[in-house]
Amino acid sequence: MSPQGFTPTVGVQASLACSAQLSRRSVLSCRLKASLQLLLLATSLHAEPIVTGFERFHNGEPTREGGALLYNELGCANCHGGDTGLPARQGPVLADMKSRANAAWIAEFLTDPQSAKPGTMMPALFDGLPAKEKAAQIQAVTHYLMSLKPVGKPVKPKAARHANAERGSARFHQVGCVACHAPTPDFHPAHGAPKPEEFTSRPVPLPDLKKKYSLLTLAAFLENPDAVRPDGRMPHLGLNAEDAMDIACHLMDYRPSDPREAPGLPTLKLNADLAKQGAEIVAKLNCASCHSLTAEDKPVTVALQKSEGGCLSAKPATGRPHYDLSDRQRASLITFLSGKDQPAFTTAQQTHLTLQALNCYACHGRDGIGGPDVARDRYFVGDEGIADAGRLAPPLTGIGQKLRADWLESVFLGEGRVRPYLQTKMPKYPAHAKTLTALLKKTDQKELPKLHPEGDLAAGQKLTGILGGMNCITCHVWGDKPSLGIQALDISQLDKRLTPEWFRDYMLNPQGYRPGTLMPPLWPGGQTMLKDVLDGDTEKQLAAIWEFIKKGDSLPEGYPAHVANAFELIPQDRPILQRAFLNHVGSQAILAGFPGGIHIAYDGDKGRPALAWRGRFFDAYSTWFVRAAPFEDPLEKEVFAWPQGSENDAPGYRGYRLDKAGNPTFLTRVDGVEVEEAYRVEEGKLHRTVTWAPGQKEPAWTHPEGLEVTESAAKANHQRHFVYSWK
């Protein structure tokens, strides 16, 4: 299918034009960028405006929700009124335009917005006019825009003495820019470059940045986009001046190290008469409904045009905005406008649409929706020692229930940051901080069981430590003290972030909130593994941990020096379960040691048994105390492995529970069937009981090579019982 509004030769011509002016290295880069345009955009770029939330979530039949999103994001509500309940969508501030953009580019953009910036949400305002009159009006408007003075004190950005385009390329691809925009082809992510078909939504195209900006003005915009686009659609990533300049160098392919040598913006000799004419044209076009121009400009509400020739018309009409909508977009808008008498959107629908409008779903998932697609996932980097939690943005599922209102608002203001290992930056949304907080708190409000009313401070100190506790400080930072293992987030001030009810709910079932997390279920099935603390009362133990986090003025117990064999785990009265990085299993190994001297390692990523051995179990020192915990091995050399499945097998692990004796039952999926695998040791043999849902096809079972396997009678026809013995 040939895409509308895109001619492949345009990219080739751009490459040749660029090549004529640049060094050989820059020529190659320019050609690569043109190739990327052809590769990523030629099969997907149309002339219609690109509203990312609509593209990703309303790509099928027209819906009222999709139409509401378009009505808000295209600025229809600004002119025609009507409260969509979504954050207001505004165009860029046009005051002081002369200090930011090239007048020639402004004229080019006004002449044909979709050619100057494909996918723009700016409508064509001069279509339908005779060519000569159109050119004259655009010239007048350009002079008017370039005559506008700043509202308030003007900001004069300063150029740094040094810049690095290569470093800027790394930052562009790591801080979150490619969550919305296309990556550049000469950057190779650690996990391999994506294929075009792996992008589930079209990237937001960039204009010809060299035509529009100078290096200095682009860097100033990247450092503080809120000054120009306060509506948050261009997110404020909190870049420092160095990062902003480096990214600007990358985007403009500026290779010299001194950005002070970069050319500034061309000047336009203003014509006062033309500027006056332009002011009249801008007022007639009601540009103030979307843009901030001067302090005196007031928007005018315009009645919806229901007859042929309105904004929804497929043909441009003189004096009216023309959006060049796709048939799908037009149908969705009509569906929304036709259903204005229907009940208002529910709070959940409003939240979903708000997250689409702000494109939060580009980085975050919520209730199984959103998150980076396969292509963009490759660019999210951080501390992979914490698995996906160390590189991906946290899910927004139940976030209003999870976070205290004051902390949630501080996150939107750019103040609350607790994951320094994530390279992707959480944007600031100062204009929407209060409304977003109120909306999420309202949407996610639900009754959760409360923590036990009395928390034992001393028991909390023990439980957070490593001497007979839950080993929290093995993985988590505590204030200014690094953890003893992987560097997960600081837990010393959780009470300032989390609601106590959510804390309790999460601690009882971490996998239910974030599947695949390395956080183990320390109270599987609501049962504690520490029977000697607070009489083994789960609720009292949770309350004790919360009390120590909230009021404790000392450190959790632990941080000892290593003594040989001091941390060898020896199962005696009950099985021991221990998370570890284990060779031949991975970073999500779950070790189960049994008093009978037989042990297994379960793969918590793939959801399958991995290893079995007999004799000594495991030395936990490195797992507990070494900051960069190494991959380790069991304490015995003779280890028997289950055959590994295909690398393409979908992870099926769903957690585990313990019986009264402490024996684990792992919950997983095998061949798409939900399975429970129970393990225990009796009389020197390993017993494995697998149970699947009645009526489901029995999965195929595998066994460790080198062990004898026999089958005992099962209790049900959807169950098998295997016994493994050493030869």
C-alpha cells in the first residue's frame, strides 16, 4: 500500500542536498538518517496528524473515546469549547518567536504544515486562497510573529564551552526521547537494533531541525520545553545544560566540540506595515485559542460548523483550518460529536484517556495496557542486575492507591525520584500535577486491609536485617548505606511514599503487582518463614517492619564481615528457600534446600525446574553481602539438569506457596496450561507432584538427565507423581 503524503524521493533528495554541504562523515550520517526515514516511515507515514494515543489504542472501529482524544489533542476544544475532561492541549507559545526559530522555516511551515513537519497537529490555515494571496498573508503573519516580544523577563541561553554529539546520541536514546521519536540508525542499542515492524505506533516525526533552530536555541528548548510548550505533550525531562547541548549536537549533526562557534539564527528585517497586517490576520484566524501571543490576546469560542466546509470536511475551505484527517480520524470525531448527549466518561475511562493524551503509556504499563513496544523496549537501560525493574519504568497499576497524595504530586513536579539506576527520565508535569494526582487517587481508591495497629520497633529492626530477618538490606539501599547485594531502591523512607495498606498488600504478593519482579514473596500464601519472630504472626511482622521504617533511628541488623562457612545454608528442621544468581539458571533462580540433603534450583524466569543435587546446599555470603552479586554454583559439583526448553518459550512463572512443613509448590504454565509443581524429600528421594486444570491437555514433562525416575499412583486423573533417586 502506498502511503499518502510521503514520496520516497523526498528522503533521497534531502540526503543529496545534505551531502553537498557536509564532510564525508556527516554525509554518511545524513544518508543513514534518510535511510531510516525510508525504512521506518515510508510504510507508515500518512498526511494526517499523528496523535500517538489514538494511533495505539483506537486503531480499529471508530469509538467515542478515540474521538474525544482527537477533539482534545487537535485543539478542537480550544476553539469550539466542550470539556473533554482531559489536560488542555495548547500549541507552542509564540511570544518572542524571533529568539527561538528561523523566520524562513516559519513561513515554510505556515505554507504547508504537513510537508514541513509530517504528522503535525497544526492545521493548514491558508489553503483555498489564491497562490498570490496565500503567499502575501503568510509573509505578513511571519513578520507579525517575529515582531512579538517576550511575555515577562526574556531568557537568554548561554552556550557551553564544550559539547559532544556522540554522547548526545547515547543520551537521546537512553533518557526517553525514543519513547516518542524515531531512533537514529547509527546508534546500536545493547540488545540489538529493532526491526521496523516491531514499532506498534508511528514515531512522532521531527521537523528539519537545522532549518528551524540554531544549535543554541534547540539546546535551550530541550533544557526547558515547558517555557514554550507548557501543556506537557513535549515532556520536560529535567535535562541539565550539558545533556541538552549534547543532544542538540546529535540532532543537528554538529561535530565541532565548541558549540559557541555554531551559527546563530538569521535575522529578519521587520516591516511594520506587514506586521500590522499579520496581527489582523492572526486575530481573524483565532490563533489565540491555541497559542499564547501577547498578554492582551483573548481566544474566541467558535460555533461548530455542521454543514459542508467545516473542519471535518475532506476538502480545504477558505478561511477555515484544514487538518487533512484520515477517514478513521474523521469517523471517530463524528462518533464523539454525535454522542455528546451520552453519559460522561467514567473516572476509569477518563484516566485511561488522560494517560493516552500525555503518552504515559509509551513508558509505563497499567492494568496490562501500554508500556514500551518490542522495538522501543530495547532502548530502556539501567541496572540489569535488578532485571526489568532496573531498566523499565514502574507500572502505574493502582498507583493512586500505592502512593501518598503529597508524594504523587511531587513526582509530577519533578521532585520525587527514588530509582537512580533508571537511565530513562520521568518527565515533569507541573501544569497538571494537582489534577493528575486527584484523578489517580480517585480512580484507584479502594478499601484494602489495614496494617496491624501495633508495630514492634525492635522486631522491625531484626526483620529488615540479615541476622534472622527477611534480609531486606541484601538487595535494598538503606538511606546513605548501600545494600549488601544488588542496589534496589532505598527502603528507609517508604512511609513517606507509600500508603501503609498498599505496602501490606504488596509485601504479601509482589508478583501480583509486577510479574517477573525479583522481589520474593516473603510471606507466601500469607505465611511467614520466620516462626520465631513475633510468634510467626504475619500481620505483626509486617506492622513491625513498617514501624521500624517509620520511626527507627538505627540501622537494620547485619552488614558483617565474611567468616569462612559462616553463611552456609544448612536445611535442618524445615526447607530453606533462597533467591540467587545461579550459573546455568539465571538471575531469577529460586533455590530450595531440603533437610534430607537433596536440593533443587527452580528457574523463576521461565517457570521450570532447572537443577537437582545431593549433599551440601548453598553458601549465601555473596548473595547477601556482595554489592554486585556474582553468579554462583551449588556447593556440590555433581549437579543434574532438566533439559532446557526453547529460548522462545514465554515465561510462565506465577509465584509459589509453602505447605505447613515449608515444602514449596511452584505455580507456572507449561504449554499454555496452568500447572502446580509440589516438591518434597522423603527417605533420600525427591518427590515431584504436578497438577493441572481438569479437562486441559496434559503438558509434556521432562526429567533430570542422570537420575532414575519412577512414577507413583496419582490422586487424580489430572495429576502425576514422579520420584527421583540417585543411582
